[in-house]
Amino acid sequence: MKILLTNDDGIYAEGLLALYDRFMGKNSVTVVAPDRERSAAGHGITLHTPLCATPVAIRGRHMGHAVNGTPVDCVNLAMAEILDGKPDVVISGINSGPNVGNNINYSGTVSAAKEAALHGIPAIAASIQMGPQTDYRAAAGFLEKLAQKVVENGLPLGTLLNVNLPNMSLKSATAVRISRQGIALLPEYYEKRPDPRNRIYCGLGGEYPGPEGNPEVDEVVLCQNFISITPLQCDMTDYRFMGALKGWNLNAGG
């Protein structure tokens, strides 16, 4: 397989290195990832800063290109300048921490895979729950099998897979469940704190209320130690509401 790897945790992240180690022996692998952590970058792109892709080596070998931009920048730069053709699959991750529910809307990990899907390339966003001993290697093994299935079967145009793995040995994980995105809002607040010069700044905080009760929701599936796979689509049209909206009898004349 011809594979493009990226992430939002930065090119030196353990999850990305686990994917590289897993895929490198049998596949053609290109790594293009941010030069530093860009978590919660969403689908942002860089417009007013020159982008640079710097070759980097890890463990004494050439690994890929570090980009001073967002995860989406990395995919676009790889497609336009670094790769000599479209990859068979793009894998974004393995993110340190899950990307479920409304967090999907802010995730740089998911957005990088979404950008690939916009280009018509099958894509997987992968995340794992954190713990004292996060098993990135086992997660990479599962993602290798999933990537092969994706390449063999394909994905609909504009569709990507969002994968969340539990923080446990995959041998102990109950099974894989196909899930849907949760929509419950996470209660958030801003804490005001003084900086060293006694200027007040705001820090974002939040409290996790626990998962929704629906057993088909991604965060519930993950909390039950299943591997959650959610198909996401780039087309954001609410087709259910289109008919009702047409019934408003809107016209340009007011």
C-alpha cells in the first residue's frame, strides 16, 4: 500500500511513530506532520505565514517532513509538493486521547483525514484513550488490518472513518462496534488567572458529565471498552430539514 501518515500531536509523537514502525516494512510510507503539537486546530489552514516542510530523522533514519502549519496544511502540502501521486490511504493519528462526540468538530486529527476525503482519498482518523501504559503498538496493528480493508473495499466519496480505541490490551477489548457521533455538549467555562505581571487571562476548562446513554454513540461504545468506528462525511447538508426549509416560502423580495 502507498500510505500517507499525519497527525496533530506533532511529528515526534509516539502514536505516529508506532504507525510508521508498523507500516514501513511492507508498504510505501510518507510522513508529513506538524513540527509541533497542533491539537484542536480543527480544519484550519495557513494563509499568511510561509509554509516549510523540513526533512526529519528519528532513530537515525529519514522519517518524513515536519511542517510549520496545521494538520490540514500537512495533507495539502503532501498532495501538492511531496508525493508523486495519490496515496491508497491516509491515516491521521494515533492521537493521544479520544476524539468522540462534539470534540470531533475541533480535532486536528479528524480534520486531516477529512481533508484527504475531500480529495477523494480513503482516510482514517485514529485515537486512543490514555493511560499509564498506552499500547500504541497494538493499536497500530489493528489499524494496519483496517487500512487493508479500506483499500480493498473503498469508501464512499467524501467519507472517512473515525476510530477510537480503548485504553487496554486489544486482546481484552470486547469487539468492534460501528457507532455514531455523540452530540451532547461538554459544559465549559473560563477560569480567570493572573499572569506574572498581574494581568488577568482566561483559561478554558470543562467537566466531563459522563457519556450519553445511547449504546450506539461513540463515547458510550468506547467507555464500554469496544473499539468505536464511526463513518463521517464531508457533506454537512441537513437533508432531513431541506423540505421544511423550502416550506418557509422564502423569497428575495422579503
